[in-house]
Amino acid sequence: MAARSASLTIAAMNTSTPSSSGAQGAGSAAAASPASGPQSAAAHALPRIAVLATGGTIAGTAADAANTSGYQAGVVGVERLLEAVPALSSVAQIQPEQIASIDSKDMALALWTTLAQRVNALLASDDIDGVVITHGTDTLEETAYLLHLTVKSIKPVVLTAAMRPSSALSADGPLNLLNAVTVAASQAAHGQGVLVAFNNRIHSARDVVKTSTYAVDAFQSPEVGALGWVQDGRVEFQRKVVRPHTVDTEFVIGAKWPNVEIVVSYAGVSRIGVDALVAAGVRGIVVAGTGNGSIHASVQQALADAVSQGVVVVRSSRVGSGHVMRNGAASDDALGFVTAGALNPYKARVLLMLALAAGGTGPVALQKAFDKY
């Protein structure tokens, strides 16, 4: 899907909000009077942030302002999203692009390719200091983790979204967008990998998951917590990302994606789904097991048979937090399975696709990738 680009610069005009110690000159530039000459403009230049819009609830509208569930996602364009946040003028110069206009439940691999390639192209330019992506909440954690592993820059990439459409009373999108740009403009965000700014918290793409179907505080990082927070122009990180990401990975976005699917273990499940996927020629299967990744006997046998036919099997958990221990709830060494650690099934699928595309083969090598990333 080709990107529809636009050019819009928001210059510093208003009184600034308080800036963080990590803000890249945003506070001093915003507090100054408008530039009157080339030398003054250069001295007070704001960070240059590309805002890439993909649709989602943040760009949704409903007929009734009191309606927060029955709305059409992805119908508000990026320029209108920016117009709703005049305070952006004191934070950054914005370059907006409309990459897509979808409900994120319909996110496709081809759009992931387009988005990742566009982000990398923008960050390779000296004219861009960071990227913000507006996205739907449904698949945001998957897109964020994909970019976390494939962006080749230390410049900030920040995803944000909304739980209420733009037409709603107390819509959360405008403040989330302002905070995301504030984080992307902060020097402290450099080298942190891909981030998610939502409801004043800053999360790592690897850790964050959606935990509510309706609440504005819909994203959490189970077990480890948020990286930091953003409020009223101040950005503070309380910890750093420790696993390799972005420039320290071997992963790149290619033209083709390996076919990897997800199955679930539950009471009374049969092996029909696994057998159908193997017959369809999938290269990998992620199983969302119960508890510590335990698998119903019928499905476990089907997955063992799949391994014998060259299909990679990754064992994860359908539980919302915790990690899957290798050789814990299943004899992974004997069965030839890979374990996902703390990655949920959806992020495990992202990593498995990238690892397979990078030439990873066999459970030993693939387990190293899961242990590393």
C-alpha cells in the first residue's frame, strides 16, 4: 500500500509546557519568540518528527459524542488529528503522512512491510529526528514489536493510539498524540528501541500488551512495568531496555513472509486445526498453551507430528503474564519444541516469522533467538 504523504510544519508559536531534562531543546525553543532570521531560526529549531497515520480508533468517529464503542475507525485524516492538538506547535516540527486508514484488526503483512520500510527511510534522513505512528489498539503491540526488531536506527519511534474515537466526550487520542510526540522529541528516548506512549506511560514494544477492552488505561507491561512516564511536557525514564533491538538485530523486512499461524489449547480441543495447518504448508505454529504453556495431549501429539514434518513449533501461554519455562510443562528437548519465554503468542509469531525469514532453522538455533530477543 503506497503512502500518501503531505508536508506540514508546525512552528513554535505558543508558550511552552514544562520540558523534561531529556527534551531535545523543546522547552527553550517553544518559550522563545518566533524566529526572525536564519541564524535565530537555526538556534531555536525544534525537533523534526514524522507522524505516520494508519487509522484506528484515534482516527474514528461516531454519530453520537456519548458513543465510545459503535464507531467507524480510521476515517479522520492525519491533518485533522494534528489540528486537534495545537500544543504540538511548542514541541516539534511535524511532517505528517497518511500511510493507511484501517481498523487495526485488519492489519496485513503487506502493510507491515510498507510501514517498516517507510520508517527506516525516514530515520535514515538527517531531516527527521524521530517518528510517531498513530495506530489502532487491537494489533498495536504486534506492530510495535515488529518495528522494535526491524527498525535500523537509534532515533525514537513511538506508537500511540486511543480507546475512544475522536468524536467522543473526553477523547483520549489528542493527549496521547501530544505525549507521543513529546517522547519522540526527547533525547532520552534515543536508543530505547520502539516505544508505546499511552495514558501518560511509556512502554517498551517488547513488553507492552493490551489488557482492557474499554478502559483508557488499556496498555500495561506485565511483570516488568512501564519504562517511564510523560506528563505536561516532561519525559522520565525509570529503567532501560536490556534485550537487543533495532540496530542490534539481524532482522530485516523482506518481500515475503514465512507462513506462521497460532493454535490454542483448551478443554476438549482436537488436533484438527494443527493437521489442517500442516496440510496447508505452514512453516511454523505457535501454540497458546494453558498455564505454563501446557498442551492438551491430542494437540501435543499433533504438534510433535508437525515437527517431524519440518514445521517449527513454539510453545507459549494464553495467560496474560508470566513466562514459559523450557522443559517445564512439556519435554521440549524430546519433542523438538521452542519456548517463547515471556512473549505472548502474538509476539512469538512475529519473532518466529522474522527468525525464519532470516534463515533460522532447527529448534536449537531458534531457541537462541527467543532467548536473546
